[in-house]
Amino acid sequence: MFRFTKMHGAGNDYVYVNAFTEKLPHNLPALAVAVSDRHTGIGADGLILICPSERGDARMRMYNADGSESEMCGNGVRCVAKYVHDHGIARKEDLQIETGRGVLPIHVEVQNGRVVRARVNMGTPILEAAQIPTTLAGSPPQNVKLSAGGREFDVTCVSMGNPHCVAFVDEINDDWVLRIGPQVERHPAFPRKVNAEFVQVLSPREFNMRVWERGSGETLACGTGACAVAVAGVLTGRLERRVVGHLPGGDLELEWSESGEVFMTGPATEVFSGEWDSV
């Protein structure tokens, strides 16, 4: 048995476990599947462990709802920073959280002693096709044709420590997200699968977005995906460097700075805590 905390960033919800103090079962992929189930488990987009780190204030390990381990989660890392601050692991406003992407600096906004929002330096986007990774042409592939589900459409690919395939469309609908999204995720052009973002540009400073996440399906928000959209929008001339992304679970503020780093600001919310009786 171990204690957990349910948290979400703009509706992108995970089960968080403090690995500083809790003893976890050995089969973490199976645990992620069990706790994520929205009918027989706690219900979440995945499992995130908050672990000791020799390089920062804490280390984040994340598992998708299907049990696969992922490198990075932008909404998740904001919630990790909130937990680290609010639960006294490192009670300061400027934190260093180790991830599969490296150590990310995070500034938290505190009200009444608790974190409500966080600004994350997500680092520089990875634009080399082989490192994204994708076999599509270009570094990065920009406005290249992809065929999936009987459609041919333009995509731009970016990695924010995890791979993203961004499609700018006239209208976002269930056919794009729920039918085409899974086929993009598993497309042969992406050897490690991919997160698929479908984006409607509202203005050079604003966009709507839905995402089909690798290993989790549609989620209410994807922080790394929103960052990838911001980068793809600049690369293709659709967006300015400072934008607001509207996702089903809430808004994220994105900036691709002239220095090359991407910054993401958004909410972090604790929902409840409890005990999981593992078997």
C-alpha cells in the first residue's frame, strides 16, 4: 500500500507518488495501467513518480496510461514542481526538476502558501529529423505530406524531448483527433510513435488545439504538444513567438524566445490524495 496524490495541469491528469517516502511495486508499467483506468482504478492519463535527484530538487519519471514510459510531460512537470514546493521537499519559488529531457528550471507562482501556476523553461526544441525521430524529409520536416486514414495532409514535426507531429487544419473535429490521431501515432514514419496535434490558428498570437497523445489517447491538454505547436507555428509562418494556446482543459501561455528556449506557463492543481492497496 502507498499514498498517492491526484493532480492535473489544464485537465491533463496524473496520479503522483512521492518516491522519496513511498515504497512502490517492481512492475511500474502494470501499476500505471491499473491506477490510470477510469473505471477500476483512480483514473488518469498516467502515473508520475516524484523521485530523489542528484542533479535537481527532484526527478520526474512518467508512465502513460498504457504502461509505456515517456521522456517528458509539460503539464506533469508543473504539477511535480507544485508538489515539491507545497509538500516541503524544496519550499522555494525557483526549482530544478530532472526529467528525461534534462534538468528544467521552473518558477512557481504562490498564493496563500500554495503553488497555483508555474513557468517552465522547456529548453530548445529538437529539430533534427533523426533525433525527433522521424523518417519524413527535412530537419525539421515542415509542411510535408503525410497520408493516414485515407487523407493526405501537411504536417510539421518537432521534439520537445518527446516527438510531436503537428497538423494545422481548418476545423478541428473528432474525425481528425479520434480517427486520424491513432493512425498518426502509429505511422511508420515515426519509429518511436508520436503525439499528434491538430491545430486551428485563430490569429498570429492564438490557436485552438486538440491532441492524441502517444500511449494515452486524447487528453484535455498536452504541455509539450502546445510547445511543439508554438515552434511549428513560427517555423511555418503562422504564429508569432509569444502565443496563447486554447486546449480543452484550459489555456497555456507559450514563448519561443529569440535565444532558442521555449517557455510554458500554466496552472497546476491538486485534486485529492488517498491510498492505493497494491497487490
